[in-house]
Amino acid sequence: MRANTRAERIVRNRKIMLAIAVISSIIVAMTFGGIKAKADTTREIYSYYTSYEVQPGDTLWTIADKFTGPDYTDKQTFIKNVKSMNHLLSDDITAGNYLVIEYYSYDEL
């Protein structure tokens, strides 16, 4: 069995140190990346209600564009909520009528 030369030991030690540095960097990146993601989800969301007068040409979709916020993942959820709160059986709305709209904000009024 042949003994490792000094140069081979130096190369092996450098490879080990490089592997340790890479693994440490990955662990640090995952740790701080996870903390940042958690911080964004802990913000408090406030729920508010407003009365909205339907304008000519408005649809539930265009109203959803104006009011969707951080709590709604899609417009269909918002529209279902508006229809439920206002006892609407269809998507038909009439200009001049008022709708109760629930919206969400990160800002406290």
C-alpha cells in the first residue's frame, strides 16, 4: 500500500474544505430564505366593506379588477362572495344599483 504524498493530501483537504463551504452556503441560504418567506405571510390582513354604485358598462369581472386584494387568489372567488353578499342569482347587474363589496387590505384604516 502506497503512502499519500503531501501534494495528494493538500488536494484532498482542499476538496473537503470546498465541499464544506458549499454545503454551509446552501444551509445558510435555505435558512434565511425560509425566514423571509415566513415574514411575508405573517402580515395582518384587514377586512373592510364598502358600497359600490354600479356604473354603465360594469360587470362583476371589472368590479373584481378594482377590488381584489391580498385575500383573494382569483377573481372567481371574489365574484362568488359579491353574489352571495348581495343575494344575486346571476352575473347580471344594473347600472345605478349598489353592491356591498368586501375587500381586504394590509393597511389599517
